[in-house]
Amino acid sequence: MRTHYCGELRSTHGHQEVVLCGWVDRCRDHGGVIFIDLRDRTGTVQVTVAPEGNTEVFHQAEQLRNETVLRIGGRVRLRPEESVNPRLATGAVEVVATGLTVLNDIKGNLPFAVSVHDEEPVREEVRLRHRYLDLRRQRMQRNLALRHRVMQTARCFLDEQGFLEVETPMLTRSTPEGARDYLVPSRVCGGEWFALPQSPQLFKQLLMVGGVERYYQLARCFRDEDLRADRQPEFTQLDLEMSFLSQEQILTINEHLVARIWKAALGVEVPIPFPRLGWSDAMARYGTDCPDTRYGLELTDVSDLVGNLGFKVFSQAVARGGVVKCLAVPQGNERLSNVRIKPGGDVFAEATAAGAGGLAYIRVREQGVLDTIGAIKDSLGPEQAQALLARCGAEPGTLLLFGAGEAATVNKALDRVRQFLARDLQLVPVNTWNFVWVVDFPLLAWNKEEQRLEALHHPFCAPHPEDV
């Protein structure tokens, strides 16, 4: 039906007869000559239709609407130098149409524009209702192509490293994991149910015991949980498992895998090895075991400096075995008002959403003068104030935000505030990749609600030999 893709035409195809198939991206009538931007998944090429060339083809072109599906025959012509479009890969050529067949016409108005030239924000429910149109958009086409490159690169690398790709069952038994299972009734065994896997964890452990040694899978996972930025009911993950390797060997293989993928998919050279960050250090500095290290705003423990102050929020938290931590925001005085930090404000709301009672704050003015509520100011002596500023690295203009209470609650709240402020103040650098390994996790954690120990992540972890 076609001889070439739209996006592959170059000056080397000049004077060749071609047949193209695709969608009308847009159609323009310039002084009696009609220009059609014809699009397929590889790109867009300009097609010209003139009345003196073929009257029937010209009349057909006059009736075209965006997203009409066409088959066009014609001759590739080099554009004049002044007409070359450097924004298009095909910008040096155009196709002079000699034949045009409408494969699928457009009736009525489209629910939203597909062309990148007319693209506008569209509600997600509208996009999903008309998914076939949404998938035509350049952004979605690029996403699918990127996903394909990532998967192909991973497969090639892992094959080179001696891994076997093994598919594990999709219908399995319900096992306790991090979310609720999706259940599938069994027709053969009445009253019995299968569960869709939340991960291939148990199966890949069986593969290791079974002697496979190096396994991977682009695994489909299903988790019945509330939607969040990093949570979906179904998703695909690159799942790996290896036998008879040290921790450093495992980290090294994964580093080279990530570096290969980033190079192939994004053209980015990722420096390896990645920095290592102990779990305790990550929790102390960032309040989370998956920190974003592309920007500062690190947390500082100031419990020993403020635990004996007359300010009861701080002193009582320390007396009960909790902590007081500070988040120093450079230039926060001019960028964050009191209204945002106090009850009813968006920064305050971020802290309380993570379980904190609120935020205390100090504004550092010129010459190190502290501007804060009386209860803190009256109990903070000059030496203590200087020690606090020095530890937090605070200069005039800095806003100090404090969380006080149980360590887990303070970490969670200040981590959430930290991420919110980084986005709000535009501190996150664009197109910057900071990979880091967080190592030495605790194997077990105490579940306060159920009063029992449980695996911090999952029980399939090897403890350090000295801890056994």
C-alpha cells in the first residue's frame, strides 16, 4: 500500500516516486496551492497539491479536514533553500501529489486537537474516552517509542550478562504484600479465587532455588490501592534476581544497566559507580529512604540545642524520646509568607497531612537577628542562637522550619514539606539525574498499630553476616 514512511524522506529521495499513508496533521491553502502536512508514527512531511497538476486531486484536497486518513502518491521534490524547514527532519523535501485516496474521512468535530500545532490541555477523562485520538498525539507516540527503546535496551544488556527471561504465572494465590489483591473467580473450582500478582517475588525466589541463577522479566503487576503519583492499579516493572553474587556485584550490574538504558533512550552519559548512602544517613538528612539529591534543603537534627529551651513543643518532644529537626530554606524570608506557614496555609497543610501537629519557624534577619514567636525568642540565648544558625548553615534571609515529635512523624512531615518547597520554589534542576544507592536498610521494623515486628520491605533479604 505504501513505499515509504513520512518521516524517513530526505534529500537523497529527491525525484523518486513514493506512496505514503497517514493522517492529515493540518491543511493550508496558500494562494491556490494546498499544503498538506501528512503524519504517520515516524514523523511529518509536507505534500503540495496544485490545480494545474491534477484537477481531481486538487478538488479532493480542498475538502480535507484534520485527521483524515489518506493514501498519497507523488514525486519527492527538493525544497528551495529559502523554503527549507529546519524544525522538521523532512524539512528539505516535499512531495508533489499526483494521486490521493481518502481511506477514512472525518465526520463532525473532533473532541480535541491532535496536531502539535493546535495542541491544548485536555481533561484526562476526555483523553481516555477517545484514546485512539490521544495515542496519535506526538507526545504519546514519543512515550511509546521511548518505552520500547528502554525495554529493548534492557533485554539486550541482560542477555549479554547471562540472564534468562522467564515469564511467571499471572493467576496465583493471594499472599500478603503491600496492597490488596485483585481477585479472579475460578470457574472450574467453584467458590475458589485466583489473585493477580502484586509482584513476581515468590516465583523468582523459586527460580533461584531451582537453579536458574540469573532471571529477569518485564513483569506485569497488579495492586488494588489508591492512586498516587507513584501508584497505579497495574504497571510493568523490570524484575531481576541473581544467585551467588555479593552486594557490590549486584549493584555494579544494575549501575551498568541503568547507564546503558539512559544512553540509549535519552543520549545521557550517566557516571558510575553511583554514590552510596546509608539508610540511617538518608533518614537523618532527608527524612526518607528514597531521597531526591538534586537539590539541597537537607534536614538538621537540633534536638540537643533546643531540647532544654522553655518552648514546650521542643522540650516535651525531646523529653519523650523524640526529635526536633530543622529545614533551612535559603531566601525563604522573601519567598514564603507567614500566612503559608501558619494554620490554613499550604506549607502548614503539607506538614499536617503527614501527621505533624504543625510547624514552628524562625526568620533570620540582617546581622543574625532572629524573628520568631516570643516563646522561642525569649528562651533562646545568644550562644544558643549562634550555635543553631551555625549548625543549620543559616544566613540572613533564611527561613528555618522546625518539626518536633516522634522521629518517624517528623521525618515524614519534613520530607513532604521539603519536596513541596522544592517544586514550589523551582529548586529542582531540569534534565538532571542524580542516582544514589541507599544501603544497609533495617531488616525489620516495629509496627506500632499491630504491636509486632514486620519486614521493612519484604523478608527476602540477606542480613549482614555479623548480624546473624
